[in-house]
Amino acid sequence: MLRLGFILHLFIGSTLAGSAMIAALVMGMDTMQPLLLAALAGFIVAFPVTYLVTRALYSSQ
């Protein structure tokens, strides 16, 4: 389960971090600090999302 979680986190984390950065850019925050904070927030939010997706994949078997 841990190996699948790591692989999923690569995809989910980059997707959420990229979405958060695009949202920050749309809101007009175009300096370095808000963009880094948005990317970090997306990366951190991806941990519980990855856990839920991995658990759902394993419970469906």
C-alpha cells in the first residue's frame, strides 16, 4: 500500500500544487512568495487525498 501511495502522491501532489499555483496567478499574486506557498499548500493537501484514494483502491479489491 505504501508503494502505491508514493506513486499516487507524485501525480496527485503535482496536480494539486499546479492547480493552486494557477489559482494564485488568477488572483493576481504573481510574486515568488505566494506562488511557493500555493505550491506547498497543494503538496501538503495531497497527503490526505492520496491516503483516501489509496485506501479506496485497496478496499475495492
